[in-house]
Amino acid sequence: MSARSWQNWAGNQHAFPAKRAEPRSVDELRAVLAGAVARSRTVRCVGAGHSFTPIAVTDGVQIGLDSLRGIESVVRSADGSARVTVLAGTRLRELTAWLWDLGLAMTNLGDIDEQSVAGAISTGTHGTGGRFGGIATQVHALELMAADGELVQCSRAENTELFDAARIDLGALGVITRVTLECVPAFALRAVEEPSTLRATMADLDATVAGVDHFEFYWFPHTDRVLTKRNTRLPGDAVLKPLGKVRSYIDDELLSNTVFEGLNRMVTRMPALIPRVNAISARALSAREHTDRSYRVFASSRTVRFVEMEYAVPVTEIGWVLREVNSWLERSSTSIAFPVEVRFAAADDIWLSTAYGRPTAYIAVHQYHRRDHREYFDAVEAICRSVDGRPHWGKLHSLGGDELRDTYEHFDDFLRIRDSMDPGKLFGSEYLERLLW
């Protein structure tokens, strides 16, 4: 690869930008944008490269924000919460550790914390919990640099329509430079993980989602086995009982990464073994319980490379969706070694949020990066689309503007804001134009 070539984490997207820039200040960023306009080049920002789509791909100017990172200010409230302003390139992993030292935490996180704050917001990154929204719902205010180099502020009280659009903007409105987050007092999580069956999990699903702060489960295809995860919020001064180093290494590094990588390499050569391997793997799972800082429990290490598609469906439809996916697998010759992940989120009011206006269940399907994902993903996508499913913006899907307009009430409002912020489509790309027209 050349010095300017780029690929995402999964290795399924590549770019060869004419220029790669990493501004160290807003003034340098302004100069980069002006240079791109002068040379008639488009601009795309990139964070950690954890999106599976071509959303960061450009043959113009690719901007990395890694030099714009850190906490700028903390404004505390009497109840212990705080509004924390951070630079856009700050990675979630470093931010959450800094917040803990300040006695603060983010309300909810996804299961990967490698992303930049701006990237996580722009693509709709979410965690799980029936009462909690995605990372974008924790945003109090945003600062963006528009195509003309102007810094624009927006919040619920200022430029409110821009705020509704910019909290998940796919990098189409400008370059996010600063984010003010609504943070809560630091809290711990008690994690209880245990094997179960899909049948039993679905039978009690409504009560479980309502009664557990953060619930998710992993279903092993070709079996009735699942791994359930229940995370309960505790005060920040709760006694921590983290996993021991040996157990953590065996479970999270050796089994979840090293051994899992080896199994996937093996079944790539011999896919007929997958149902048997899944059954053995699921039955080998043992229950475990631990209590740790919230951010350490939310996120986990992922080193096995895969591609992913995730759809948001009305929470009332998740049982039907899973049954249909299982039926398709029974009819198909396709064998899937990766567990199917199911998570939950509260409804929100962000225009392009996958949870806009409805309580949501997420179904995420994965395929090892050395195997063909297309038939599997196409089948699951068709099932999810039949119940008005919405694709995660950072994960693979086949939808374009016509289909997306049908499921997002404010789709055309978003396009109107985009036209006002970036009339020349400086922040455009071939992929983005397929989504936004």
C-alpha cells in the first residue's frame, strides 16, 4: 500500500486519497478545507475506521482528527452530572478513563470503544438498554466547521434544526470539531453472563428488557443456545470485583479472540463443521459474574476480523425476525460460525437515528472476513426490511435514498439542512450520493 492509501479495520474498504491531512487546530482545518475547495476536491473525515461501509472512502482529501483530542472543559451541576466539552478526535477509550478520574461517566456505550467521539456520533453508534439511547442522545451541543470555514454552533437551544440533523450526520454537513456531552456521575456495572436457550430467552424477553438496565444476548446459529448478558448499574463507589487476570485472559483473549480466530480459519476450509462447532462452543460456555467500572464492562476487545450488518427493527418484531432468520438458515446451505447479537435501545428524536420515534431492537449479523457474506446478509436484510428495519449507518447494507426516505420521517429535512450547510457538496462522495438523494 502507498503512503496515502487507507483501509478500514475490517479490511473490506480501501481508499486512495489525493491528500491525507491531520490538522492540529481549527485554523489548520480551515486551511485544509480552503485548499480542497481551490482544487475542486471533496473531503471526507475518518476516525478509527471501524465502519464497514465506504463512508470514509474518498479520492479527494481524507482528514484525520487524531490531533484534535482531549477534554476542554467540565461544567458541573449540583446533582453530580456535568457537561463535558471534548475535541472531536478524542477516542472513546481514552475519554471514558479520563471521565472516571473526574468522577463522571457516559450514560451508555457500545461494545467497542476504539472509535473517535465524532465518528461514533456521526454513524449512530449505540449500546444496549431499553431505557437508554445511543451515544448521539448524550450530546448537548456540537460545533461544526462548514464548507466555507465558518464555525457553527448548535444545540437544543441554538440552531435547533441543525442540531437535530447533525447529531447523526454521516459526515455530510461539515467537520465536527467539538462536542459537549451530558455526562452522569461515575457508576459501576455488575455483569452477569450465563448460557441459556433462545426459546427461554424469547419467552421472558419483554420482562427482561424492562427489568435489566442493559440486556443483550448472542444466539449461536444452527442451535437453540444463547449467551445472555445482564449489566446492572451500581454507584461509582461500589466495591469492584473485576475478573481476575487469568480468567480474563482465558475468556476474553484466548477463547474470544485467539481460539475463535483459529476456529474460523478451520471452518472456512471446512464449513460443514460449523453447526457442530457452534453446538460445542455454546455448551462449553460457563456463567460468570464480575463488577467493574462501567466503561470496562461495556466494551470488550475484538481482534478477530469480520464484516457486519446490523438492522434496527421495532422491538415488537424481534421475535419474528429471529424465527425467520432461523428458518432461512434451516432452508439454506449457508453455515454461520459467528453468533448473532441482539441489543435494545429507547426511542429518540434524532432525525437519522435508527431508533427515531420507536423503541428498538438491533440484530447484528457477522461473517468472518475470509468468507463470503453476501447471501447471508441479503437474506437477513430482506427479513428486516419487511418490518421497516433501518440499517446501521456504519455497517453493511444495500439501501439507497429511495428506501431510506421511506423509513425516515425527516429524510428530506436532512437534505434541506445539508444543502444549506454544504451547497457545493464539498463533503460528498460517491457512496454518500447513493444514500442522500
